[in-house]
Amino acid sequence: MSQPPDLDLDALSHTELKTLVIQLLGTVAELKQIIVQQREEIGQLRDEIARLKGLPPRPPAAKAKPSGMEQATNPEAACKKRSRRRRGAKRDKLTVTREVVLKPTVPAGARFKGYEDILVQDLCIKAEVIRYRRERWLTAEGQTIMAALPPGISGGYGPELQRVILGLHTQGQVTSERLEAILTGTGIDISKRQVLRLIGRQMTTFEPEDQAVLRAGLATARWITVDDTGTKLTRKTGFVIQIGDDRFTAFRSGETKSRERFLSVLRAGHTDYRVSAEAIAYMRARNLTGSAVEALQAHPDKTFADEAAWKAHLAALGIDQLEVTPDPVAVATEGALWGAVRDHGFLSHTVVVSDGAGQFRIGDHALCWVHAERLVHKLIPVTHEQRRAVEIACTLIWWLYRDLKLYKIDPCPKRAAALRARFDRIFPRRSGYVTLDQLMSRLHRRKPELLRVLDRPEIPLHTNGSESDIRAFVTKRKISGGTMSDDGRIARDVMLGLQKTCMKLGISFWRYLGDRIGIPGPRQPIPPLAELVIAAASS
């Protein structure tokens, strides 16, 4: 852009130049706003034209990119340059399973000078049809004795084939149709239905272990991170809840993602409802009407085997007839579920870290800082002043977040008090940008949950672990779609959870599958994962 002829920049003072720059920035911001409005109008016109022509609508706009606060505030990033990763020697890690001597064609008079070794890794995939001839014997008493089959055989298919199916389907994210194509291509006579049956038959082995892992994790966890995402269950919209820490992961799918559903999952397979002291305290904290609390507390029955027995109890006490807010049935049910969770020894000293969704706000709760900062980052300021206010707020949050990370490394009561004071200076400040100020005030009201790390330095500041875990479920959903039966839903939850748990415990999922199916191996058997989860908590 050329300089206006009637404006001599050299003659302007520093203050006048600064004023001019501010005016120009304001003009640029106004022009940008006009461009945004015009783009919206153009998009609306295009949508209208597409509607009139019967064309499909435009794809949704791309999501805003993450702010990068987590990576930029790592303590190691400030004091350590990124070093180039060096590859280690791999020859020492390989075990030679077969040796082949290659002989060249040599002329007469040549002398042998030894060997030049080259290690080559290869994979042998071939179909085998094994005929087991089981001897039958007849005892003197007339009893028939027959030789037992080797372990792991199911429905005419051997354990190695079953391991391939489970490994590729779970860890490799291969659909059942493609599994059928791969296996039939190698010479195996199998159908898609048989593939699904083999996956379902293994649930009797893997489902109890998955349940045991969840119980061990909830009983020993110092903290857990939780998240949820949508899924398809028998052609209906459903939701999957993820629960885990740095030792285990569990997935549980259902039709809702309410707090009642979340508390039901936290019972880890138990079906009871309990009116304990913990349950009564929960009900009072959620403002359950006093008459309902007194009726539940005075009744001699405190434990109920299942949902039907609990609902019958509420009906007998007349609680389901109360027309008050909050809903007494919902609050009482949540309280009884919480009582069961605590009576079974789960979450006794555990901090629940979440993204702030209402269903996860139970017990000792902490908020994810990445999700909190994302609310500020996603604001769309219009003027220069608003844009500057957002930049200042983000910078202050980044600095505080970086110091919270440093505090986790070296906790100190004096630093904790200083960080709390800084929090009170950052979030109540007013910038004049109404939307930002309201958001900062809302975050300030969540101070105990955002600063829970000052009392429990071992907990994470974010839920990135949950988002990483649940990404595998999202990928599975995109590739395979939804499940068509309860068995399929359970199989997906169980296998993905066990695969993530093995990864966190440093166990090969391929080896784990072979060990549980009954394939003999050169190494020691893998102990129950629940025992490894408990052992990892004490290390």
C-alpha cells in the first residue's frame, strides 16, 4: 500500500505514530470483521443455491487448532534442546531360529575364507489342516476314555488362528470382512460369521479379566481420568465411557452418558444399591428433599440387590410420587450408587480428573487445564482491544500452567500459597471484553477443582491420557461402524480395554493373547493383569 501524499510520517512524534498505528489496527480489525460477515453471507447464499438445486450441503467447517499450551509449557522444553534420536543396534536383540548356508559357484583353485553373516527377519504364514486322532479306550468297567485335545482349540479352529483374528481385529483395527478375505486368501476355510463367533467365544476368557482390571484399578488408583464419546449400538445412538490412569484402561458402552450411568460403571460389575453414610451425604449435598432423606435413613433395609429391588423400595416409600426439584428419584438413585461404589472400596482416596462434564463431577473432582484454556482460545474477538485482551489472558494462563507443572516436580506449601494468590489475580481481572470476562469469572468459581493439584501433586493437570485412550475407540468406530448385539458391544469394550492396559503395563498384546488362549511359549506365563495393576500402584 502506498503512503498518502498529505501525511509526513517523519514529522510525526512517537505518540502520534503510536496513535496512528492503533487507528490502523482498528481499521484492519473492522475490515476483517466485514470479510467474515461477507463470507458468512456468501456461504448462506451458496447453501440456498444448493438447496434449490437439490445438491448436498457443504461439509462442516474445520475445528479450531489446539493452542499448544501443553507442549509449550513443558519444563524440559525450556532447558533442553531437542536431541536427535539415535537408533540402537538391533542385531543383539534378535534370536536366530534357522540357519541356512549359501554356497556360490567358485572356480577351481579358490580358497574358503569363512562366512559373511546377514540376519534376515521373515514371517511364515501358511494354512495348516491338522487331523487329531484321539485314542479311545474302554475300561473293564465299561467306561470310555478319550485323549484330550490340546488347549485353545475352539469350533474346529486352532489357537494360533484365533490369536491372529483377535490381534488383527483389536490392535490392527481390521474389520471382520477383511479378516475373512485375508484368511481365505491364505487357504483357511472360514466365513465372516465364523470370525465373529470366534471373537465372541473368547469373551468367557477375557471379560472376567477386564472386570478384574477395572476393580483393581478403582481400588488402588490415586487418580483417574475420564472421558466419553458417541458410538452406535444396535442402530441406535449410544455412548462409551473411558476410565483409566497410567496403569489401566476400561471402556463401558451404554445408551446414555448420565451421572447415573457413570456411577453404575464405577461399581465395576456389581449390581447392588446401598444407603450408607456416604450415600446420605451425597443426597444431602445434592439437595434431596429432607423427607426423602429421612425416609431412606430411617428404613431398616440399606442394601438392595439390583435395580428392580431399589425402584420397588423407592415406590414403597413414596419417593417416586414427590414432585419437587431436583428429581428425588434421580438424586436418591445416584446417592445409592455412590454408596455402593464406596462400600466396595472403590475411589476411597482417588481424584477424578475430567473435562468438566456434569456427569463426571463426583467425589474428589479436578478439572482439566487444557479444556479450561481451550475455552479462552476458542473465543473470536472482533476489535483490536478484544484480541489483545484474549492474548493477555492466554499468556497469563500459560505462565500459571507452566508454574503448576514445576510445582508438581517440587511441591512446596509456600509456592502453593503463591500460586493460589496468582490464580485470584488472573481470573477476576476485567478487560472490557464482556464474553471473556464472563468466561474468566466462571473459571474462577471452579478454583478448587482447577487447583486440586496443589493438594495432590501426583494427579495430572489434563485429561490427555483419556483422549489418547478413547482415540482407539473412535478409530474403531470409523472403521467398523457400530455393533449389532450386546455380545459385540461387550467384545469391543473388553478387547480395546485390555489392549490399552497391556500397552500401559509394557506387555506385548500379541503375547498376552497367546498366553490366555493357551499357546505355549518360551517365556514365563503372564500373571493376571489385575495383579500387575495392583503391583504397579505400589511401585
